Amino acid sequence: MDWSTFFAMGGYAEYVWPAYGIAVVVLGGLVVSSLRFRRERQRLLAALGEEKAEGYNAQGEGDD
């Protein structure tokens, strides 16, 4: 099997390669979206943790 036969996909290359391209774009978008969401949630969690720690210290709790 040579490369030109592989890339021709048995005459269906005009359908197969765009489908692969769309799949790669969609999956890449999901990865980017997931990483952004994760980063946002980590920041929110850190901010909530800081607020909680400030609340404990203001009440005199947690100062052992």
C-alpha cells in the first residue's frame, strides 16, 4: 500500500478528510474549554479558601 492510495481513501477522501478535520477542531475546542473551566474553578476555589481563612482569623479561630 502506498501513501497516495492511503490519502485517496478509496475515492472517499473528499468526505473522510474534512470529517477528520472537523473532529480534530471539535475535540481541540473541548480541550481548550475544559482547561479554561478548570483554571476558572481553581481560581474560585482559591478565593473561597482565602475568604474562609480570613473569616477564621477575624474571629480568633484557627490561631493555635
